[in-house]
Amino acid sequence: MTGRTPLLLMIAATLACSRQPTLPAPTVENFSYARPQEVGVTHMDLDLKVDFDQQVITGRAAYDLDKQTDARAVVFDTWALRITDVTLEGGKPTHWTLGDSLPLIGRPLSVAIGPEDARVIVHYRTTSEARGLQWLSPAQTAGKQLPYMYSQSQSVHARSWVPCQDTPSERFTYNARVEVPPGLMALMSARNPKNKTADGVYNFEMNQPLPSYLLALAVGDIEYRAVGERCGVYSEPGVVEKAAWEFADMERMITTAEQMYGPYRWEQFDVLVLPPSFPFGGMENPRLTFLTPVLVAGDRSLVSVVCHELAHSWSGNLVTNRTWDDFWLNEGFTTYFERRLDEVLYGREYMEMQALLGVRDLDLEFEEVGADNPHTALYFDLAGADPDEATNNVPYEKGYLFLRLLEESFGRETFDGFLRQYFESHAFQTMTTQEFLAYMKRELFKGDEELYASLQVDTWVYGAGLPDNAPQPRSTRFDDVDAQMAAFVNGTPAAKLNTDGWTTNEWQRFLDNLPQPLPAARLADLENTYHMNTANAVVQRSWFPNVIAAGWQPGYPAIEKFLMTIGRRYLLRPVYMKLAETPDGMTFARGVYTNARPGYHSITANGIDEVLGWSETGGGAGK
């Protein structure tokens, strides 16, 4: 597709076609066509109109260019966008093309620029294929009265709602004007309003540079409640008070994090509790973390996810993986930071329970893909793969264990000093695995090659599986849980178990380690005593595989409700995987999925499609 130019200019171009600039052939690096090493973007001005009737965004994006070479074109990534016009500063016309589409990558938008051109303006419109947007009907919200829309840009989905250089290696600041229907509030990863406007027009400013995957937008019937001097909660009116109570510790979390690893650089830390279809536990958009409503459990038992997203304000948002192969630099560091926060805020036992639950998730990952699979290395070679595949447990939990090994080897004081220096000296910059290892060898190991080799650093980073020097978390509370589980398996009635003070962590441990299949009578005893079918969603994730393994029919209505109302991939995938182990389970799963899939985010649906052998055209018939 080629952009249009005024008629007189078209005639002139025809008469002197040799003057038409030659645009570069598209190349792909790090899942992006952009060539920021030639021409990058330092700032973006957005003007967006959100149309719920058509479920599209009409946009104008103006880019300030950063020319590193004398290149005569700037290249942007797009996915299923309809480009309507491209000009230079002052409406000056220019030549532009949309290249052919590649799977996962989309189409390159190449725009011709001259030596004097410093700004490009793109007019565009999203389509129904925008992977980075989810449109919800009123029935899919808590209030049931007004529609909702939110973005999910990580990892390469920003290009589906804004033409951009969609790579984590590049940062930009932005301003935005967003027009939405009156009665709705718009929020972004920027300085946000606290109240709705009468005309539905909102203006945003983001002065700290961020990569495109942290560009975020949400629109809905939203209210705000402050819970601290620089933090608060956004959500629908019927949820916001509960959410504010659930996350009342946020100011203390921020203060604790600053004491550990330096000042919070983003001014405000607010969270937005989204409708249930949100595919993740949280997304660390600067100044506006997105959260699943599953975390509003009523007992503050799931707040470690907020610690995780806050920790990203240093590891990921402040110092960013340069490529998605380096994803562990974001998530391994953040999981380590999260658990250090857990320890200070909620105690060593809580932290160790979280660590052990993480080890179990990692073990299950190894079982599923094979411990010798190259994708169990920390440095995750994604060549030809979907970058969303990097969001498995390996970068999180193996990364955490590696950093914990370093802490145990060097001592907490030394390691904390190293991390604080790392965040301060690389703020608002990117990092590769190779660069980090060189930095660590110099600043932490002080050039000690023998120690570096003895800790098997290269094996940890580039090798598959888990090295034999992995730390071993230990929890006395889980020891007690294991004793109660053994008693139950040996016949002790559920009502006689000592479960006083158990939180979500203990119930996960208990249910995850029960032998399968249990007799129906034992499952009924647990349900009648502890009401597992209606527990919080994280506990249900551990409970339902036991129900499925036993084929215990009284639990299946609760499973169906769970699959129909939860959107978080982490919670759904294990339940679908367990159902898929038997023909009857697969039949049940596909029947529910037929109705549930339209309400899932595409990121969740893609993961479940794989489990069920689903195709959009053939449904449960397989791919």
C-alpha cells in the first residue's frame, strides 16, 4: 500500500519519477522493522478518539525524530492499522509505503524524510484485528451499564493501536489528547486525572521516557481513591472501595522499596483494577499498573503481585531488557526484588512460602517442556518464536534463584549495594544479558574469574534446566502444611485438620501436593468443610485439578463458572491442561471454551488454543 499525495504532486512525480525517494527494503531485528540506530523517535504527540460503537480508535501521531545517520527514511512498526495519511511538519507531503505483512511482526511503515525534516505526522485508524486492545460490552464489566476498553502492549502489541518503533530498546516521552464518550474516564501510563471530565476529553503528559510496550490506555466507568501521598486505586465504582482496602499498603511498599534500591523515579504509583478478562496478574505500566480483579480477595492475601509490579519501577521500567531474549533481566530481577519486599513487609516465612510456590511452578514448567529444552535457559533465544512465549516461569523463577544465589554467595549487604548501583547507573537505559554479565563480573565479582566459574554463572544464564547449586528455600509453615496433608491422606477428617491462620499460600501448598486421584468422599469432605469450590481464584487453580483427576462431578459447575469468568492465563491454563488429559475432560473443556473464548483476551486465548488444539475456523476440531 502506498500513501496518497495531492494531485499536482502526483503529476510532478510522474514527470520526474527519478526524484521519488527510494525507501529501504524492510528488515527485522528484535521483532521490529524500526531502524532506530538510523532514525529514532524521542517524543510522540497523540490525538486519539475512542469509538465504542465501531470499536476503533482514530488517531493522529506526531513524532520528533532523532537522526543518528543521514538516512532518508524513518520506519515504524504497524499491525492491522489503516494508515490514512502521512505528512511532515506543517502538512508537507512525503512519500510513504506500507510493506508486506509478516506473522507476529506486521507491516513496516516507511516514511521518506529529507535532511531538514525533524517531525513526521501519521493519521491512522485501528481495526478489529488490534491485538493490543480489548473491547468489553457492559455485560463484561462489574457495573453492567457502560462499555470498557483497555490496552495490553507487551510484548509487541503497541503497534496494533499506535504506529511506533515497537522495540524495548527505544524510549520516548509523550503527550496525548484522548476523546471518549462523556461519562467515561480515560487513563494512560502518564500523569492521570482523578475525576471524570464533562466533555470526555482528557489530556496526558509523560515526561519520563518509556519503551513502547509500556504505552497504555484504558477507558471505562472508573473512579479514583487515594491510599497514600503518591499512590491510589482506580476501578469501577462497585469495586473501588474494596480495592482501596485491599491495597492500602502501597505507600509502605514504595517507601520500603526506596530504602532498598533508591528513589522511585515515576512520581506517582497508581493501580487500575480491570475487569476479569485481563490476561495477566498485573502489567507494570509506569504510573498506572494494571491489575486483575482476582487480587481483590478480601483478605490482602494476594498483594505480592502489587509488590512485583512496583518492583518493575526499577527492574524493567527503569533499566529495561534491550531485546526480548533478555527478558529475564526484567522479570528475574523483579521477582527477586518482589520477594525482598515481601520479607520486609510480611516476614521471612511469607517470602519463603512464595519462593517455594515459585519453585513448584518452575518444576512444572520443566516437566511440560523438558528440563533440557533450550528455552529453559535464562537467555531465551526467541528466533522465529512468539515473544509472548517468553512469559513462562523460567525468566521469573530461575532468574530469582540465580539472583538469590548471588545474594547468598556475596552477602546481602554487598549484593544490595551492587543492585542499587546497577539501577542508579543505568536509569532510563537498556541492558543486554552480555552487558549485564560483563558489568557484574567487574562490579560484583571484581574480576574474580575463579569465583565466577565456581558459581556456574554461564551455566545458569545459557544452560538448560536448573544447576546443582540452586538455592533451596525452606518454610516451617509449609512443613506444618505437609504434616496436615499427610494426616488427611491417611484418613483424618477435614474438620480435624489444624488449618488455623492458613492463607492462600498454605492452601496452595496443601492442594498442589495431594495425591491424585483422591476418592470422591475425600474431595466431598474438603468441599463441605472448607468450601473450595467458592474459594479465591488462586486457591481454585490448585483445587480444580484434584476435582478433574477424580472426575468428581459436584465440582464441575464451579469449574465451568471459573473458566467463564476468569481471564488470567496463569489461572486458566493449568485447569484446561488437566481437563485435556482425558477424552471426557477434553469434551467438557471444548464445550465451555466455545462460550468462554470470545470473552478472553487474545493473549489468553492463544495459550488455551494450543492446549485444546483449537482453531478459530475449526473450533475444537483441531488445527
